[in-house]
Amino acid sequence: MRLLNLSGWSIKRMLRLEEALLRHEGGNWCLVNALPAGSKTHPTAPTVVVGLSGKPELLLDEAKLRAAPWPGVDVVRRFTGGGTVVVGGGTVVASLVVRKDDAPCEPFPRDIMAWTEGVYADAFGSVLKPGAAFSLRADDYVLGGDRKVGGNAQCISKDKWIHHTSFLWDYDPEHMAFLALPAKRPEYRGDRDHGAFLSRLRDHVADERDRDANRGAAVLGQGLAAALAPHFDVEAATASKPEGMIEALKAEARRDAGGWKPVDFPPP
């Protein structure tokens, strides 16, 4: 298992890499990335990421997106399933790309998530305050049983699968207003708005220094290395080879599909 710290990569760039690893590269990978936040005076605009089969016109508030105080909030479609998320500064994205023959679980969505629940619970074990119980509920990672801190997406191919999680180390409540209340939502959420449904991981860390998302990504990476060690030989990796894989993927005939394809709203 090659552990790659991508801190500072944009979500679009990371999605390109994930697809390249899934479709073109052997071995097993663990990616951890604190998305760029910009500065206090020039914050980085958030990005809305829609799942493979999601319908933006039903999932997003187009008027609020167009009124956002940036030249334009990107809306992109990833190559994996799952729901719609807003990511930006404060989001820590972690992904596992695993060969089926090497995986300690069956290659089916619920089996994968049952295994990853234990992996992330172990990884967060020394990071969170005592009593901040980390668990899987429906398709979400939650604290305390009902406050979501991570949303998941998966893709299962012939030989490998990917499990991708956006962890809310921190978030701007105004960004969440871009998302409409989905018609299909987990029973435990009910009709709660984002303020009552979500929780920030930074508010539950044992060490105050870990409130920063960049440092949080680093400690999560260390925790994942330890949690994955019983199943894999974990080694650090660099981004030089993945950059080449991204270019190879972009050169394919399929270059207009996948994790970096812009999403357009249908005409009114």
C-alpha cells in the first residue's frame, strides 16, 4: 500500500489522479489531501462535486450558486457514485484504491464500507477526544451516532475498487446553502438542515494543534498508516509518477469524461 500525501491539490486534480490509479496503475494506494484554503483575504472558492448519476438541477440551488461571491463556483461530476458535496478549505479528502485480490473484504459496497469503518475508526483513535465515537451510519461516517463528518463515494471495477471520503475537518455554513435538501436521504438525517446534521472534526480533536486541516490531514495519514499495517506493507510514495499517469489518462479518447468534466445545468 503506497501512502501519498497530496496536501494542497485541488479536488479536480485529485479526482483525475484517482481515476488514473483505478484504471491504469497496479498496486494499492492510500491518498490523503487537505484541500487548499487560500488566505483570509483571498480564500479559495469551493467546488461542488456531483456523483456519477446525480441530477444537478434537483440537488443544487442554482440561484445561490450564481450569486456566490466568486467569479464562479465550479460544479464537476466525479467518476464515482455517491451524493453531492461542497468541498474547499477545511475539507480533508482520503481515498483507498485497492486490488480485489489484496483486499481483506469482499468487493461489494457494504462489505467495503464495513471494513473501512474499522480502518478509519482505528486511524482516528488517537486523534479524537475520548467519547467522540466514530462510526458508520447508513453511508456516512458520523460522530456520536447522528452527526455526519464524512461522506463517501465508491467505484468497483474489474480488478480494483476505490473508496473516497470527504472529511469535514472544517466548513463554511454558507457553502452548504448551495445544496438542496435531497429527496432521498438517510433516515437518521430526517429533515435536519446542515447546521443540525453536520459536525466539524476540528471541534473533536484531542490536540488543539490538530484543529488546522493541514495538520489534521498529516495526523490522519499517520493514523491510516498504522491502521492499514495489519493488512498491507505500507510505504510512503511521491507524486512524480502519479503526475505522469494523469497526463496519460487525459490523452485517452475518454478525456472528456470522468472526474474533471464540468457539469452544466439544463437550459431553463
